[in-house]
Amino acid sequence: MSVLVTGGAGYIGSINVETLRTRGEDVVVLDNLSRGHRAAIDPSVPFYKGDVGDRQLVQRIAGEHPLEACIHFAAFAYVGESVENPELYWQNNVAQGIQLVDSLRECGVRKIVFSSTCATYGEPREIPISESHPQSPTNPYGWSKFSMERILESFDQAHGLQFVALRYFNAAGASEKLGEHHEPESHLIPNVLFGAQGRVSGVRILGDNYPTPDGTAIRDYIHVQDLASAHLLALNYLRQGGSSDYFNLGTGQGYSVQEIIKAAERVTGRGIPTQIEAPRQGDPSHLVAANQKAKSVLGWEPKHSGIETILRSAWDWFEAHPEGYQ
């Protein structure tokens, strides 16, 4: 049986494909390459270029491969872009997502691991954030993921389609072969390391007046390989009859933007120039996970997520791949 990985040519998706293959899973990738990279997928992996909402294509894939489950990554994920162009996020993340889920249902696939986000919580009322925290997103990206969680709930109730929604905090780092390559790059850690490389003239600090100890936003950074291991554990949880559920993926340790910059200077041995700009609309001040549920139910343990380990893995990849996948 095969696992369909949508968005498998993207940053997190490709490293999940790599991990699944290492663990002996048969994998099929569906990606329209609008933001992914064909070079991030080993040529031996069956690959289909297209949209997840293309019902005929999904049916064709199911006809050519015995699909057991789907791990769904394909989504746009820029907070700022979602505020400026919400229609992109409702169309790509929700409308296309509905078509995918319904196509999988028609093809007899009843297990889905869904790439969700801590952005569904919005501005936190308590830290760390548990899965029972109220969900009140502050941007269309978070609302699109919130909506897909509700859609999956309704398909479970109506059609017995079981799912696990994994609410990531901040993915970062790289594997030995695969790393982060976005155009444009909006994530903090790559841009901080670009500052160390001299690829940017100054790292943009978006806001320095948050209610945090140094005024900059605090985030919980999780190594992308730890995310990958969680997806396999979630898949096995569903295989063993686990009921639909939600799990946070984070370390429980938050770092401010200024703390990340200082840690990156230690790792790289280079000074990193910065410039203060206005905060980005829709950004909460603190996002730190309570991860006990993933540990106790899935048996998950983040093994690579010390902040300097994350930074070192990303730095090594950027140094070895100065042009990314180009």
C-alpha cells in the first residue's frame, strides 16, 4: 500500500518523503510545483504534477497506486500574503482541500494526516498553548487551516474518514540533503542566516514593542526532521485504529527574534546586521507549545530541536546549497 504525499516537493513535505522512504514506506507525491521543487524529490519516487483539487488526477493516482492514506501538506503558508490576498488562501487551502478530501473519500482512502498550524489559536490566552486552547485565528492563513480542521471533522462524522491534524509551531532546520528554499523567503531563521552570509543587507526585525522581555516576538522552533517523525507516528496511530485527533508539535521552549539572532551569531561565528521595521499584521506576540499530548499518545519526542542544532543544520545546508535547488 502507498502513502500519497500532497505538497511533497515543498520544504516540510520533501523531508517527510525522505523520512517515510527511509522507514520503508511506499510513497507517491502530488505537487503543482508552484512553491515546491522537483529537485527535492528523488527521481525514483512516483511524482505527479498537478493540483490537489484535480479530482480526475487524484482518481488516476489512486487507480495506478493502491493508496492507503494521505499526508496533506499542499497549502500556502505566508501570514502576510494571506492578509494581503486572502482569496488565494481560501481558494488554495480550503476549496482545493475540500476537493482533495472528497476525492480521497470516493477512492476509498480513509486515513489523512493533515498539516495544520498553531496559527489556528491566534493570540494566546495562556502559555504554553495546549490543544484545548480556544481557536481564534488572527489572519486568513490561520482561518484556512482552522476551516480544514472543521471540514475533516465533518467528513469523519459523515463518512468515517479518520484524520490526525498536526498543529506545527515554527518549522526550521534541514536534513543532510534537503532544506528550505522559498521565493520570497519570509521565515526568520533562513533570513538570519542569509544575514550571516551577506546575502541580505540587514535582517528585518518585524516589531520591537511586543509584550515580551526584549520586545521582539517569541516563537517555538521545531526541527523539520522531528516534524517528519511525528507524521509517521500519526500515520501508524491511525493504522492501529486511533480516533481522529489534534496534536501540537513544538518543544515547549520559546525564543525571541533577538535570541535567535544571537544564537545564529554563535553558530556561524559572524555578526548579523539588523533593521527594525513595523510589526506584521496578524502576528501574535507569543506562540509556545504544550506538547505533552503528542508525547503521551503518539510516543513522539523531539530529538533534534535544540536551537543551536536547528541553526547548525540550516547553516550547513545553506552553505552547501547557496542557490537552493536552482
